[in-house]
Amino acid sequence: MDSKQLFNHISISSIKGELPESISHITMDSREIVPGSLFVCIKGYTVDGHDFAEQAVKQGAAVILSEKPLNLEGAAVVTVPDTSRALGILAARFYGHPSKRLNMIGVTGTNGKTSVAGMLHAMLMELGKTSALTGTIGFNLNGELHPSANTTSDALTTQQMICRALEAGSSHMTMEVSSHGLVLGRLAGVEFDTAIFTNLTHDHLDFHGTMEEYGHAKGLLFSQLGQDLTQNKRAVLNVDDEWSEKFAAMTPFPVYTYGLENDAMFRATDIRLEAKGTSFTLQCPSGDFPIQMKLLGHFNVYNALAAIAALVAEGHPIERVIAALEAISPVEGRMQMAEIDAPVSVFIDYAHTPDAIEKAIAAVEDFKTGRLIFLVGTGGNRDKTKRPIMAEKASVADYVVLTTDDPRYESYDSILTDLAAGMQHEQYACIGDREEAVRHAVQQAEAGDIIILAGKGHEDYQIIENTKYPHSDKEIAENEAQRKFGS
Ligand SMILES: CC(=O)N[C@H]1[C@@H](OP(=O)(O)OP(=O)(O)OC[C@H]2O[C@@H](n3ccc(=O)[nH]c3=O)[C@H](O)[C@@H]2O)O[C@H](CO)[C@@H](O)[C@@H]1O[C@H](C)C(=O)N[C@@H](C)C(=O)N[C@H](CCC(=O)O)C(=O)O
Ligand SMILES: Nc1ncnc2c1ncn2[C@@H]1O[C@H](COP(=O)(O)OP(=O)(O)OP(=O)(O)O)[C@@H](O)[C@H]1O
Ligand SMILES: N[C@H](CCC[C@H](N)C(=O)O)C(=O)O
Ligand SMILES: [Mg+2]
């Protein structure tokens, strides 16, 4: 691409050296340089990309994008205040602004992003659309899943994924938008048509510091809708969460509200929670509609309302949207009943925040007849303040197994001590090794009991130090149940 055209849309502090005629490739990784590349230096948490600039030039980089002046021979150095954000804008231009050419839906919030995004993706397919999906589970393009390191990928990968979705003929792309992604500029250059908010509760305070900062980070998605009212965009907000009022004020576009407790455009009443699904009455501007869906739990009623509101707001007929919701299956690893040949019910879930734990436990309360055994852990080297609160919420279960969920470089003891401090009763065990912990949870169960294995969801690994070891809560539970209950 013509390099002058590429650079004339970002705010540049200085240019040292001659810009080449054209740029053949953009990368933020010195190991991926090809001759003619633009190398973007990103100051990371592990290393500083600026330290690889010299090596990048040796490998053929034609331009270096930097946050500080660099003395380099053989390549032009363009200095900008924030390379991560500039990368998003440049990549969007390089790939021809793909997000403007398909229908982009962004979902943010503490809990429910993967669920709402996954539901929307599946519902769009039911509605005859071609949808791509990106988030915690990976990048799903035409049913093929490409793993990703982050819920919201870096700015370059993000633009590349949108471009691939466009080239594959997708009409829609649903994207999970994390607060890290928003703050670190990973979404720069993405033009969203619909921005959805699920909720804001305690998580990630190691990164954001306070709930106030965390909330402001989420708000960036709504301000990112822009101010151009000739465009057809919208926000979808949960009125039962007080942050929605602030987010509504951050955008001039129409706001579609949903919720249970407050006045909302999309409401649910007569909710019945069962082991195999949930029914409720939808009250919305087009009338009242009975709904029977396969997803479990009160929290999924919220997620369903968000998905319905977004699709109706986009112009899909309500009857077809409801039929689509009723047809879809639970999102992988989100309150998903494991098909286990044993007289106990095992649910695989991804709850790893205090609020999600409360909601996951509430999801089974209406059909619980025996005991509830709840297993939960936390990650190492992340928000420690949430640990005792998670255990406090887990205490509602009859028996709790406290364990680890990606301990990284932290000791089992340190994680378990923080968790145990929040327990409200004595019916619990602390077992750092997650495999042993899952086996213990199953051993405790008697016929008729419910077991919720929280935190791993779709994941098939456990991170210890910086290595991912294969791990499947479901497989371990299946084998242990076979040992305990098998004939
Ligand atoms: C703390 C954090 O966000 N880290 C992200 C960051 O890694 P990092 O800062 O360690 O990167 P780095 O290794 O220091 O590299 C810095 C730069 O040097 C470059 N480099 C590096 C080595 C080399 O030889 N040459 C070179 O050019 C790298 O390509 C990079 O551009 O950049 C990586 C690439 O984009 C991310 O994968 C990584 O996310 C890690 C895995 C992570 O765990 N992030 C979490 C905190 C996160 O972002 N979570 C959110 C929310 C999750 C949720 O709630 O669902 C998410 O969106 O995932
Ligand atoms: N709307 C909701 N409100 C509260 N809890 C929810 C909601 N939706 C899902 N949960 C709970 O949170 C867990 C994680 O859900 P999900 O993966 O959809 O959230 P997420 O926002 O994508 O999380 P992450 O930040 O890890 O990507 C679920 O397994 C469930 O226990
Ligand atoms: N997707 C989330 C969940 C990770 C939960 C747990 N495994 C942890 O490490 O804290 C994240 O990246 O923050
Ligand atoms: Mg997610």
C-alpha cells in the first residue's frame, strides 16, 4: 500500500528518514518481518518491542513505528504518542476498513460476553446470516475454530480477523470486547454497529485498580460508536445495572434497554428454571411472547434479552428472533450439563467472579433436590481481592471444593488461603491440584446430587507457571463418576 496514504490518517510527532513508496506488510513482532515491512514497536508487559527495532531493520523492515525517537540507519522512523492505537488505525486502513463493510456487534461486560456473543452468532445463523465470532473461545469462521491468546486480540490480529470474515462472505461479526482490549487500544479502528453491555461486577482490579476505572474502561465501547448520526448504530444496555445510565450518556445513538427489575423495552416475566431449559414471557414493544429455550439459569434470561434486543434493533422480525433463540444450544462450557452416565447431574461452567458464582448457584436452586457440590478456583498472579468474595458466594452450596484455576507462578497455598478466608461454613475442602479436586468433588456426591465445576468451561488446559497442561474437568468427572457409580 502507498505509504503516504497509509500514514496520513494518524497523528505523527516526527518522521526521521525517507518513507518508502509502499508498505508490503505490517507486523508488531520482529520475528515476522519480511522485506518492506512496517514494524510497530509495542511496549509490552514482558518485553519492550522498541528493543527489537534494530533487529527488525536488519531483517528488512522499511519503516519503524515508535513511541520514542530511535537512531536507526536503513529505515524511516515514524514517532507517534501511542503505537498500539496507531497500529489499529493503520491496520484498518491497510486492510481497507473491513469493519465498515460488515455488520459489527461488540459485547462488553464482566460476565456474559462469551454467552451473549455465542448466542448472537448461533441465532444469526438460524436467521440465515453468515456470522463470524471472536472472543474467549477463539475465532470462529465458517464453523472452523482458530484458537486465540486473548478474549480481545491485539489491534493487528483484530483487523486481520475482520478482513478474513469479510473475505469469507460474512454478513456479521460478533466480537467479545474486554476491558483490557479497550484500554490497551486493541479495538482502535474498529467500527461497531451495535454495542452491547451485560453487567459490571468485581473482576480485574489488579489491572484497573478501582471499579470506577473498570467501568470507565467498559464505557469506551459506547463512545467508540462515534457521533455520526447519519449512520445506523445502536447501544443495547442492561437497565438493572447502574452503569447503563452512564453508558447511555456516552452515545448519541438510540439505546435499546433490557432487564428484569426496572422498566425496560425488553423484559422477562414468569421465569421458570428447569434442568433442561428455561421458559419465560418476553414483554417487548411488539407484545408479549412465551419463550422456551435450552439455556439454563436466570443469568441466561438476561443474556437472551440482550441478544433479542440487539437483533430486533437491527430489524429482524421478533417471531423469527424468538424461533432462533429457541433453536440454539447452550454455549460451550457455560452452565452446560455434561452427559455423564451416573445418577448425579454435573454442570460445566466458567464462573470465575463473585457475581458469576452467585448466578451459577442460583441457576440450579429451583430444581435441586439433593445436595449441591460446588468446585471453584482462581487464577494465580491476578486479582486477589476477589478470592474471599468468591468463596463467600460459593458458601451457599452444601459442600465446596476450593482449588486452583491457572495458578501460574503462585503457590497452591497462597491461592487457597485467600479463598478459604471467605468461607462461611466448614463443609469444604482445599485441594490445590485441580484434577484431584474434581475427583474429590465427584467422590462426595451421592445419587440425586448436583455438581457444578466452575471456572474452566470450554478450556482444555490448566496454566502452571507459563505452561499449558492438558486438563478437562469433564473428562476427569466422567472417569471418576464411572469409578464411583459404574456397575
Ligand atoms: C498483560 C497482557 O495483556 N499481555 C498481552 C501482551 O503480552 P505482553 O505485554 O507480555 O507482550 P510482550 O511479550 O511483552 O511483547 C511486546 C511486544 O514485543 C514484540 N516482540 C516480542 C518478542 C520478540 O522477539 N520480538 C518482538 O517484536 C511482541 O510481538 C509485542 O508486540 O500482548 C500479547 C499479544 O497481544 C497478549 O497475548 C498478552 O495477553 C496475555 C496472554 C494476557 O493474559 N492478557 C490478559 C490480562 C488479557 O488481556 N485479558 C483480557 C480479558 C479477558 C477476559 O476477561 O475475558 C483479554 O482480552 O484477553
Ligand atoms: N449475564 C450474566 N450475569 C452474571 N453471570 C453470568 C452472566 N452470563 C454468564 N454468567 C456466568 O459467568 C460465567 C462466564 O460467562 P461468559 O463466559 O459468558 O462471560 P465472559 O464475560 O465472556 O467472561 P470472560 O471475561 O472470562 O471472557 C458463566 O459460566 C456463568 O457462570
Ligand atoms: N478469560 C478470563 C478468565 C480467566 C479465569 C482464570 N482462569 C484466571 O486465570 O483468572 C481472563 O483471562 O481473565
Ligand atoms: Mg469471555
